Amino acid sequence: MKTIDSLGDLRGKRVLVRSDFNVPLSDDDGTTVITDDGRIRAALPTLQRLADAGARVVVLAHLGRPKGTPDPQYSLAPVAARLGELLGQDVALAEDLVGASAQATVEALADGQVALLENVRFDARETSKVDAERAELAGELAQLADAFVSDGFGVVHRKQASVYDIAQVLPAAAGDLVLNEVESLSKATGDPERPYAVVLGGSKVSDKLGVIANLLTKADRLLIGGGMVFTFLKAQGHAVGSSLLEDDQVETVRGYIASAQENGVEIVLPVDIVAADSFAADAPHQVVAADAIPDGTMGLDIGPESGKLFAEKLADAKTIAWNGPMGVFEFEAFAAGTTAVAQGIIDATADGAFSIVGGGDSAAAVRALGFDEAGFSHISTGGGASLELLEGKELPGLTVLAD
């Protein structure tokens, strides 16, 4: 892929940077607060590099799903404030994307300064399925800049105006974050050092069908947890109570289990489950055998013996990819399984494994549960993008940057 170095001397040049600032927010007595600034911090090296090179940096990003029209609850104002704190300079926020405010904000930039345009998804053309509509927006954005840097890994799997089309209009390159993501994930998608173990969790099997199918020809071991495990247990003939279940995927999962046996891939399922009376932080719960979940109860975490088993199955791995929590880690009572897996990966990493945390809820869990991010080899900023790379797909936001 083309790199920032290919853009030449950037002093005085206006550089449009697509970052991923889709951060979680909460309301604190009427004030909007960013609850996890990991994606903002991950963007800093590229932005600082460009600023240090004397570029006039214009950042594009989205937040939430505002449905193609301005919506104050999805304004990037909190992001601009936090980005300014982290960069140590005021970061001006334009009131629009390509209008008078955006133009004035860009014109006011001095060399080394950074500004942020308002939420790119306030314009419906950003996510349009009509090529001409996206191209029109890309053309208007291009009027604000001399070059484009793609550094929002969390969106490179999207064919959107600020990700794909803009790279066909301006001189374009991959930012340091995107390059690091691709290099790190290639260690799991190319020729991984073995044993190669993959931990998959999260709520639905259907979200990871392509990934599972691809890994059945790549991985040595698949460890399955989270809500998706109940479809696997049902496929083995076990009752799952009122646990999350995708009945329409049971036959597909049976096929996966058969394929794993044919390919010599070990599928590791929980041996015990934390079953609760309801989906609530304070719900009464008990540890039960994975093949004996009582009627009327729902599994909200893998059990303690499963946590030990998963850690044992990770101990000798040389490459580990993890995508999806083992349970409802947001509730303390159901966080032990995710904690056990995270610690198991950290221990394996300390013994020489290369470990990848596949963004999204997994990365959020690492931070929420208080783990040192340095204990993992790589924490991705893009859940969907990392999944699609593990699935073996070509991502449009990367192919458009090819040399």
C-alpha cells in the first residue's frame, strides 16, 4: 500500500485524514462524556506525524448512526475537545462537512494545526449505495485538501465516500495506524506460527459465519464462547434453556463441527455455564454443566472450569486471535469468563505468542476489566474490519490504496 512518505513534502499542504472516532458516549448530568477514548488515542501517531511535518491537517470521522442528516446527539464536539487535549493544541470543529464553516475552518489553519469537520455521516451521500452520489461528496471534500490519508481502520471494510471514493480523487496513502493493523493481522491471516488458536465470542453465530468457515481451513483450535456457543450446544443435541439461540443456524453449525473433524481442527466448547434467571446484573445465577442448562434459565457466561480449560488450550499457542467476549462482561457477575480468557492470552503472550484482540467488544472488555493493553501484541481498533480480514475478504478501503 502507498504510505505517507509517497506523498512527498507536506509542509503547508492541506491533508484530509479519515480517522475512526466512533467512540462510546454517556450522559453525565447533562454533559456528554466519552467513556473510552481508545480510538482517539490510536489515531494520535499519524496526526502528530503530519502536524510535525508542517501539514494543515483536516480530520474526517463519523460518530453513531445519524441517518444522513445533522443530529446534535452525534456531534463530534466531545471528540474535538478530547483530541485537542491529547494533541496539546486547540482543535477547531467545523459546524458542517463541506459548507461555509468547513471551508473557513480549513482556510484558517496554519502549518502544523489540526481541525475536525463535523460528522461525515450527517451527509447521506457518505453511505449511499449509488456510486455517483458518493463520488459527488468525495469531489466536494477534495476541494478542501491537497492529499488524503486513510487512517480509520474501523471503516476500511466500507465502500463509503470518505473511505473509498475520496482515495480515487486525491493523492492517497495509508496512515500509520492502518499499516500497523494490516501488518499485525497478516500474522494471523497469512502463514501463522502454530499452534494457531482463535477465540470467538459475542452474541450471534450469524455474525461470524464467514470467519468460522475460513478458520476451519486455517486454525488449529477454535474456542467458542459468548452467546453464540448455545447454537453449538444445541447442534450437539443439548438443551439450552432460554439462552440466546439462533435456531436457523443449528444445521450450519453441525456442518462446521463435521468439517472441523475432517480438517483436524479442534473445536473447544465450554464444559460449564453460568446460568441466570434473567438478563440483569443482579439476577440469581448458578454454575451448571454445559449440557444441563435448566429450563427457564439463560447462560450469561462460561463457567469457571471452562475458563481454566480455555486458558489451558491457549497456553501452548504461538498465534492467538480473539474476537468477542465470553459473557456479559458489563455485569460483574458474568465477567469471569472473559477475564479468564484475557488473562490466558496475556500469559501466552508473555511466553512468546503473538496475540491479536480483534477490536469492538473485545477491546472494550480489555479496558473495562482493567487489563494492561501492553500485555497483548496487538489490539485492533476495528471489530468489523478485523473480522473481515480473518474471513479472508478484500477490503475496499485497502484495495483502493494499493501501489
